[in-house]
Amino acid sequence: MLARRNHHLQAMGIQVWQSREDQPDAEAESQLDGCVDANIDLTPASAVTETAAMSSPLPSNDAPVTGHVDSSVSDAEDSVTVAQAANPEFRIASIVFPGVCVVVVDVPTDTINPVTAQHVLFLKALLLSMGLQVSEEPEVTLFNWPMLRGTDFDQSETAARDASQAFLRGQQVKNAVRFVLLMGDLVGQYLFADDCAYTDEQGRLLGEQPQVRTHSIEKIFVEPLLKARVWQDLQPLIFWLQQSQ
């Protein structure tokens, strides 16, 4: 277990980027409803740095097979193939607003810049509606699972959860933030701190440095009526922020 954890942490030696987007104050203060339909450039000015998803080439199966084939070996190879197919593959993004919070969202695995200016503008408006002032541009870091490919690296569901939570703890230690906002079912599944059924825990506050979970940004963009549910999910966090001032 220790060797695997060290392997994970070594693979998470990451750098972050500082967005160069210079959004006018008027845009940052726009209402939450306006963010979904904002007509802005969706490509960030800076490239996003992500954890390296290093791949080890697997042995080729194209070579012709001659002679007797041990059925037990074949069965073992089939079992490995099935296990690999069942292993999770995903990408999450940590969006850090220094001094305020870490927002973790699930993002597409096939997009170069999955966190757009529209996402950032939406989050700024959301934080502003919670009474939080954002004075700095966020720092975005991507995390890919699996981080390493190959039969000698544990890519299971349990390993994915351990590595994802280690990634989040690293972001919390590295940055001075007050709370964590988890947005999306996939993020809730792998990063929610409690062992309970995460699907029933939207809006529940956990930990001394609170975590709260709600819908993903992409889902809100597709279904704007979900903003009412998101606001409901955030009420325990808003109450905690008011009490801790």
C-alpha cells in the first residue's frame, strides 16, 4: 500500500498555470443566470498543465502463435483483458481560487483545453453570489486516471479513488483555501470524503475544511433550471461561511 501511494504521489508532481484572462469587473459581477449564455471566447489564453498520463506499451499480440498453447495461460490473459476493460478512465480538473476555495469538476478526456473562460466566469459569478470576492485568476490543474498504463500498475476503482483523493489533498495543502466544492457525479464518486452513498449526499457539508457536492458545470449549462438545485445544495456552505466570519 505504501509503495503504491508513493508511486501515485510521485506521478502527481505537477505544475499549475495562471490564467491570463483579464475579465472586466462588470463581467465578474454579472448575475448567475447570465453566465450560461455569455457570448465569450471559450478558449483560455494559457495552456493547462496536467498530470502526465504516462503509457507503457503493452506486448504485441500480433505475432503468430505456433505449437501448443497452454489453456491456463490463455484464460489468465482473458481475465487480465476483462479486468482492464472494467478499470475506470477519467479526467478531473482542480480550479483553485487562492484564499477562497478549490472547485473540482469532471471534464472531457479528449479536449485540449477542457476548462474554458465560460467555466471560470460562471464560477466567479457563483462565488460572488455567495458573498465571496475573487481578486485573483484561478489556477487550473488537470488530473488523468490512469496516471500510468501497464499490467504492473494498479488501475482499479479503489486505486482511482485513493489517487484522486490524494490529488485533492495535495491541492488543499498547496493552496490556502476555505472550502472544497465538488461539481459532478464522477467527482463525487471518487473524491467525496465520506464512505456513504455519494448520490444521496448533494448539499451535505463534511469536514473541518468543508466539502460540498453539487451538479457539474456542463450539466448546468445544458439544463439551466438546475441552478435552483445548485443554490439549494450550497445553502449549508453559505450558512457555514456566514457563521465563520
